[in-house]
Amino acid sequence: MRLEKCWFCSSTVYPGHGIQFVRNDAKIFRFCRSKCHKNFKMKRNPRKVKWTKAYRRLHGKDMTQDSTFEFERKRNRPERYDRNLAENTLKAIKKIDKIISDRASDHIKNRLKTGKVQRQKEARKQLELGIHLVKAPLALAQDSSLCLPKIKVNVSQAQTEENQPMED
Amino acid sequence: VIGASNRRYAHIGDVIVAVIKEAVPNTPLERSEVIRAVIVRTRKELKRDNGMIIRYDDNVAVIIDQEGNPKGTRIFGTIARELRQLNFTKIVSLAPEVL
């Protein structure tokens, strides 16, 4: 049993999945599902199709060089079965998987960092320009640093004027 | 299709009766000769028990005689492993690649 890679999208093809196509020059193309197979029949180049691994690696969206890729190289010699070896391999696979996914997500995060910084800068600028849209007038009133100082004027009101009823 | 009464379509490993439409000159075969052949590659997918599905790029058959030995001496292209189970050992051994 062997886990192959899809020729089009580079995902793993598990046994029982997908179609193998043998060309007349005896080159074998393996596909993981009919989506990849149909794209191949349409003669699409996977390096130009955005969702494939080939495109992502080519355009620097996913990491290309890493020492962990050595583990996935194709080896044609079968290993003699050794229980300890098998056990250690299984444990290592788990660890390596985690490391690979961590490194890949780090790569993507680094790639997206510059965009984040730029967006924050733009947002700050926009806040400065449009502060009147953001702070309510009440808040401006309470916070004396944001508006003109208030002047208190005392108005004296004669009380007799109010209490006297209207003359007939 | 030999060995199956009135079957419509033949698959990889079936022996068929065919007639020669085109012949390369200077071969022992002549046009409009009725011969038997075994199909080795089809464009239609071949399904295996382990779930593997194989498709070739062309439809190809190998001309054989009554016993199942190929009439020619060379075979071009890949052959499916199913032919070995069907006792076409000579064809399988001559094939450059068995898939």
C-alpha cells in the first residue's frame, strides 16, 4: 500500500480513491478526485490554477524549502519489518506532522504581517481625520480637552413677576 | 467476444474475433483476414479489487493464435497485470512494462 500524490493538486491519494491514467509513453498520472481528473483532461496547467499546491509553491504562498520535506521523499527499497522501527516511525510521523503544519502557518503569518501593519496605519489615519464622526458631542462636552472652555453667566430672576397672576 | 455468448463489449483480457482493416506490407498478415486478439489496453477504466482504477490512452489488442500465444515477437507499451492471471504469460513476459 502506498500513499501517492495527486498529479494535479498534490494532495495525498489514499488507496481506493481516484483514477490513474497511463499515457502512451507509459507515464502514469494519478488523480485524487474527478475534479483534478477533469481539469487535466481540459489540459489545464496546474501551475496556473490557483487552488493547487503547485501554484502556491510557485508564487511563494506556501513554503518551498524545508528539511522536513526529506521525510516525504519516495523510497523504492522496502524496509525489513522491525517492530521498534515501526513504532518509532509512527511516533515520529505525528511529531513531524505538527512541526510541518506549524512551520507552514508561520510562513503564511509572516507573509500576511506586512498587510496587517499597513491596514493599522491606514485605520489610525482615518480616525484622526474623521474624529467628529467617532466621538459623540456629549463625550466632547465632558472631556474638556476636546472642546472650547465653558463660561458661566449668572442670570438674576425677579421672583415677583412669576407669582403675580395676570391682571383682568 | 470469445467465450461469452453475444456479449456486447469486451474489456481488458477478453479475446475477440476481429478482421484486419489495414496491414503493413511484408508481414504475414493480410487485409481482410479474420484473426483472434486479446485486448490489453482500453480507454475505458479498469477497476481492481483494491479500489485502483486505471485508464489508458488508447485501445489496443494483441493478435494471438488459437492457443493464446501472440503471433508477433514484440509488444509495445504497458500491459495490465490482469493478463497474467488469465494465462497470457507470453504476452506479459514480452511487455516492456506491466502495470
